[in-house]
Amino acid sequence: MATDALYNTHVKLLAFDFLSLTPAPSDPFAFTRPSGNLLLTRAETLGVVTTRELKPDRFLKFSVDDGTGCIPCILWLNHLTSPYFSRRNPSDVRLVSEAATRFASQVQLGAVVRVRGRITGYRGAVQITVSDVVVERDPNVELLHWLDCVRLARMYAFTLLLMCIRKQ
């Protein structure tokens, strides 16, 4: 497993792991865990929406609490007015804008949501720039997410340990 093996993969992370990420010195779009062995660009988390700040037609800022901490998230809603999207096909931009508006309406205080998106930095803190949101209805989904995160973290740590041993 190379250090970039998870580069464009939505990695399941608990808040305490996510909040420990730091910008990678070798890549302006990637973040690393304290061990510095893996480059991460995308994340998935699951938890309860604890804060919600809506600026209509601009963005929705919200936090997701998974019990280990709160992950800040931002969902951009300015697709129709942003110069960034002006070069793209208008019908595609409209679809993206409609999806973002639908996601924003689903993010309500107290809702259990699964959030996926790019890991970005803003004012020295990490956040998720949201690409999709799913409201979860199964009460067991939080526990299953925790178990997945722990299992995957152990698997990555073991794989990295094997890589280090083989290099020696």
C-alpha cells in the first residue's frame, strides 16, 4: 500500500482522528494523520447535526458530532452565481445546484447524517467540503460506523507496519 493508496477515497473517520489531520507538506490538496504515512483528500463521517448556519444562496455551515468530537462541514450553495462554475455546462451546474439545495434542506439540528466530501482547511482548521449528505434512519448506523472506523484504522496500521518491516 503506497502512501497515496487512499488519495481519492472517502475514508471513514471518527472526529478525533479527523480533527488531528494536518496539511501534507508534499501535496497542497492532501492531509495526513499524525503518523504522516497516508495522504488523505476525502472523508466520510456520520453523526448528529449539532450546529447549523445557513447563508441563502451562499453556503450552509454545520457540525456533525459522532461522540468523539464535532466535525465542521461546509456545503456550498452558490453554484449558479460562482465564476468557478461559469465554464461548465449550465444544465450540469443546475443539477449540482439542485442537489446541494436538497442536501441543505435535509441537514437539520438533531438529524443523524452521513456526510462525504473533500478534506479542506479553513483558517487553520480542517473541515469537510460536502459533496453529499444522507439522512440515516436506522438507529444502529452510528454503532456500525464506529466499528467500521476502528476496523479500518487497525487494517491500515497493520498494513503500514508490514510495509515498514519489508523495507528493512
